[in-house]
Amino acid sequence: MAGIYIHIPFCKQRCNYCAFFSSTLFGMRQRYVDALCNELRQRRGYAGKEAIGTIYFGGGTPSTLSTEQLRQIFATIAETYEIEENAEITIECNPDDLAPEFLEELRSLPFNRISMGIQSFNDTQLRRLGRRHNAEKAREAVRNARNAGYDNISIDLMFALPGSTAAEWQHDLENAIELRPDHLSAYNLMYEEGTPLYRSLMKGEIAELSEEENAEQFQMLIRSMKEAGYRHYEISNFAMPGKESRHNSSYWNDTPYIGCGAAAHSYDGTSRQWNIADIREYIKGIENGEPNCEIEYLSEEEQYNDAVLTRLRTADGIPLEWMRRKFSHELNDYMLTNARKEIELGNLKEKNGCISLTEKGIFISDAVIRELIHI
């Protein structure tokens, strides 16, 4: 099962924390969609003969495209690729876009999963983050999506926001759980260089939370979601049983995927490829039949390190038999030697032929993963 990622870089405005590639060049949307469809055709054989099991429209803000433009992309995918009957098809949306009228239009398209970036239910924090919606609009968006018939809804939250307290974070969690989303992703706020939030930090206008406060909010997240019946299936991701993100899981489980659009990344099992992060240059390359991209061929050691980095983030962990088949005795011996040390420390456990993080290890996952990386 391969996946397709479609990058739609257009945003009405850039959020204050966002370092992802995006653009407000709305006048180029149709030309961009045409180029994207051409790239989908050009990349037909990239993932081999595997059927497509997941399609993910991310951004940017995919909901800035018209229904006709989205329909054009789907028509191209349908005529170019074999799509599994029960494929998971996701669109990222901003809460303020999800009015009943827009959702009715979405229902005419193959989307069966909605992912919305709520980030917080605190209006002060939402303004600081540069989000266009408020807390009530976020709640309304989830209700609207349910009423429109969507039974696979994911929401994003951020923790360790500037000046946030444990009580405020608990309020966010309670609001999220009350909405009963099928899936929740919760990310530690990162101050990315070049963003307005980073500049505010450098000027002393806001302050980062301490490591202790950060860890406390992460603990609250895990405890609250577990008590509410969600499975903690990846460090930052929680799902009701059976609602794990199949597309994101492909990134963690060595599944090939095709990334189309400016700045999109692809992986075929032995190499990575990424398109230029420039709309005009991306379109120009596709129109000329000379895609503007870079390719990195991965050594066995690099593939091993990627496997450790991604699989150890998941609840299932690293399957030992799969590692033995894929990598040399030297790399497997290296991993097992270092894993045993972490098992003795209580940071890893071995169960059902897999090595995975313990509850203790989750809180120091970066350090544990570094111990298994081969340098």
C-alpha cells in the first residue's frame, strides 16, 4: 500500500509559529493545480505497482482551492493510479472554513477524513499564534463536520504555549475530549527561526516554558487521553480504536509515498526526493518536463537510522524480525546491544518480537533514540 501526499501551499495568512512552505499567491492557484496534475502523471511509476491506500491533501490550506480544482486533482489521480477501495483520503482544513455550505461541497468529493488545526481553545493564545478562528468557531467546526456525516475527524493541538499554565492546558484537553474527535495530534510548540513568534521570543516579549513545565503538560496530555479511551499509538498522536492515521503511519513504517507539489517530499524505500520550495520554479520545471527537485540515495546505515528514528516513535516499536531481514548482522547487533542497555534502564521494553518505548522512555524519547542511532 503506497500513499500520495498533495501539497497545497496557499494560505490566507501565515500563522506566527509556522515555518512550513506556504504562499499567499492566490492568483496562481489554477496554474499550480494544472502543474500538480501533470506531476501526478509524470510520477506514475515512482512507488512501483502498489495500489494507493492513502491520499492526503496538506498545506498550506487545501481548503483554499475551489471544489472544481479539487475535483480536477481527483480526476487525475483516478485516471493515473490504482486506488484501493477503502482508501483513507484526508483533507486539512482551518476551522473557520468548515461552514455547512463548504462541507456540503466537500461531501461531493472522495474525502472521508478531515484534519483541522485547532491548536488551542484559548482565544488569547489563538490570537498570539496568528490563527484566524476563535475557540467557539473551532467547536462549531467539529460539530458541523459531524453533522455533515464525517465519522473520521482529527484535530491538532499545541502544548507549552508561551506563558501557558497547567490549568489552561487542562482546559484545552477537556474541550478537545468533550468534542470526541476520532483522532488527536498534539505537538510541542517549536520556536522556528524566522517566524514572528521566534522574533517575539528573541525580543523578550514572550518566554518559553521551562523543561519541567513542558514535561508536566506532556504528562497531562498522555494521562487525559488515556483516561478518555484514546490509544497513544505514536509519541504525538492519539486515536480511538481503529482510527489511527493510516497515511501518517506509512511515514513511520517504511511505506513508499509520492509527494506532489512545491516542497513536497517522496520516499521509494531506498531514496528520498523533494521538490523546490518555490511555486513559480516548481510550475516552470513541471511545464518544461524538467522537475525542479533534489534526490538523496540512502545508504544502508541511513536507512537503518531512519527506521530507528521513525519506528521507535510508535507504540508498536521496532519489529526485530523485519530488522533482521532488512539490515546487516552488524547493524542488528549494534541495535540489540544498545537496546539492552536501555531495557535495563527501564526506557525500552521487548514484547511480541518488538522493541518499544516504555512509559518512562516516552518522556526522554529523543535521548533513547540517539542511543540506537548508528554514527
